[in-house]
Amino acid sequence: MIKYEFNRNEFEWAEEFYDIIQKKMNLPDWFGKNADALWDMLTGHIETPCEITLTGFNKEEINKYNKLIIDRILFCFEEAEREFPDEFKIIMK
């Protein structure tokens, strides 16, 4: 099983999270860096099964925009686990 780890302390601004996801998951240069593109990558590009560990994402965000973007990303991960439980395991720390 492939394991990916993301820590909220790795970035300040939500948009940076997409860059980190792209790098760690080895997504292509044409990755669109939005929730729809992330969903497409999760459900058709990355190798599965995989385990995604998310650490520190329960902290209060610096503004509503940051919270909105991060929540959308986390929703993609959680929805992938709900729809494909044999392919995705999400661990929140």
C-alpha cells in the first residue's frame, strides 16, 4: 500500500497545499490545482490502494478563504475513501 503524509505545518496558504499534493503524489504538470482536478487525479491517476495521513488539519485557519480551500481538499480525500473504501484509507491526526 502506498502511503502519503500531509502536515498542516508544511504550508501557510491553502493554495500551497495543492503544490505539496502535486509533488508528493507525483501528479503531472498539467494538474489543475483545484478540487475537481484533485478528484480526477485521485480517482483515475494515482496508484491505489493508498493510505493518506493528514496531520494538524484541525487547527484554526488564518482566514475564511484558507479554510474553504483546505476543506474542499480534505473533502476530496474523505469522499474518495467513502466511495472507494478498498482503495483509500484516510487517517486524521
